[in-house]
Amino acid sequence: MQEIHIRKIKPEDNAALAAIIRGVFDELNAPKVGTAYADPQLNDMSTVYQADNTVYFVAELNGTVVAGAGVAPLDNGPQGVCELQKMYSMPSARGKGIGKALMQTCLEAAREFGFEKIYLETLPFMEDAQALYTKSGFEYLDAPLGNTGHSSCPVWMIKTL
């Protein structure tokens, strides 16, 4: 039986998570500019997610980091809105309930931080991700919120917590 464990990010997870995230972009031939791929903090996420009202979780499958997702205040966004950030998984981790478990963990953290809504941005062809988001209660928006720096992500969604 495969054992899934979700925990907060540690410095030793940085390289694995950066590789997972960049690997998904390579796998999907997704834009590198204007997406999480180009985020300057991608190689040091354990430090970035030490700020107030932020957290990043990793999912381990049989002791190996295979996925991650985080929550942080939405830069220049409406009061009370946070962002679901950098939710990615290795192909071998998909279809095992890891995304759903990460999502629930992030939603709980956002509520504990006192946020009222959670926002995300994604790419149009990331249909499996969008299916998870809609099942989790996210709804589509007609325009972006805040300033994420992800100009190549034209799909915007939000959920009331």
C-alpha cells in the first residue's frame, strides 16, 4: 500500500519541488515566461513560505516528495483574499488522491489564517487541475485579481472559504 504524507516544506525540499514544478511545464510544453516556472523564489520556497499568513505543503509518497501546494496573501489583491500557489505534482503521483488531499490542507490553512476567499490562476489546457478546482468549489472569474506576475495564465478562479 502506498503511504501519502503531507507536511510543511523544509529547506531540503527546495530542489525537488523546483524540479517537479519545472518538470510539469516541460511535460506540458507550457509557457515558461509569465508563469510559476520563471518565479525567482522557485529555488528557495522554504524561505519564501516563512512569511506571515503563508504556508507551503509537500506531499510525500512512500517517503519521496512528489507534489506540493501553498497559500499566501494575494499581492495587491482585495482584502481577505489569499492565493493558492504552485500546486503541482509529478506524473507518477496523479490519480492517487494527492491533489485532493493537498487542496483540503491548503483550504484549511487559508481558513485558519482568516482569509475569506482563495484565488488561483492556471493555464487553459490544465484541464485535470481545473476539474479538481471546480470539484473543490472554485468558480471561474472574467478577469484576474491582484498582481501575481503570471501574465501567461489566463484562467482565473476563486472560492469563498
